[in-house]
Amino acid sequence: MTPAASDEEDTGIHCRLDELLAERGMTLTQLSSIVGVSIVNLSVLKNDRARAIRYSTLRAICDALRCEVGELLVLTGES
């Protein structure tokens, strides 16, 4: 029997949302307004606690930040 996955399980993927927002002089509130995603949900993503993300949300964030998916989500080497 395998142990249940922990909510704090490290996926080995880091979201660089904080860095990208800072580079663009944009706040989480502004991004939330542009992409139509709640600040709470963006905060979950920003703090690497997201378990999943819709492609449409990912696309909207990348469009708003003028970045590629690989600039937003990076592998940390841990899995």
C-alpha cells in the first residue's frame, strides 16, 4: 500500500510568477484583473501550491506577461 500524497508534495516545478511580475512592474491584483483569475488562485500558483492549471489560464497568464510557458514554469530538478 502506498502512502497518500501530501498537500506539500514537491512536484519539482517552480512557478516564477513573482519574478515575472516584478520584472514587468505589475501587481498580482493587476494580473488578476487582466486574466480573470482570482487573486487567491494566482497566489496558490505563485507559491508553488497549485496541483493543476488549465491550459486556458496558463495561456492567459503568458499573454498578459508576454512570456513563454517555460519562462513561467521551470523544473527545479527535484521530483
